[in-house]
Amino acid sequence: MNYTIYLGLTAGFLTTIAFLPQVVKSWKSKQTKDISLLMFSFSVSGFFLWLVYGILIRNLPLIIANLLTFIFAASILVLKIKYK
């Protein structure tokens, strides 16, 4: 692996892990009133499309980061709908 792969994996890790505290907080508190349904709907759709794009171009950092971020953001979206 060259440095661009490491750069991509690091960027993906940081942007992905940023969603984890919100997932945990929303799950524990069962409160999502301050979370925008529209924003997370757009985000989840975008992460899914980035994932598909990463798969199509066979880019490991894009695939890993967007798969995990899609899961985290989709979890928040599901919690938002569930606890509305």
C-alpha cells in the first residue's frame, strides 16, 4: 500500500468515528429531537452512493469508510424515526 491509501484510510476513519458518539448518545438517551431528519436522510443517501461508487472503482478506503459511516448514520436515522 502506498501513502495515498493510508491517507484515505485515516481520513475515512476520522470521519466515520465522528458519528459513533451520536449513535451511542441517541441510543442511551432515546432522545433525538435535536437531530435533523432531513439532514440525516440526505447524509445516509449520500454515504450509500459513495459506498456504491467506491465499490465500482474498487477503492478500499472509500468502501470501508462509507460502509461504516452509512451504518452509523443509518442507525441514527432509525433512532430518530423510532423515538420521534
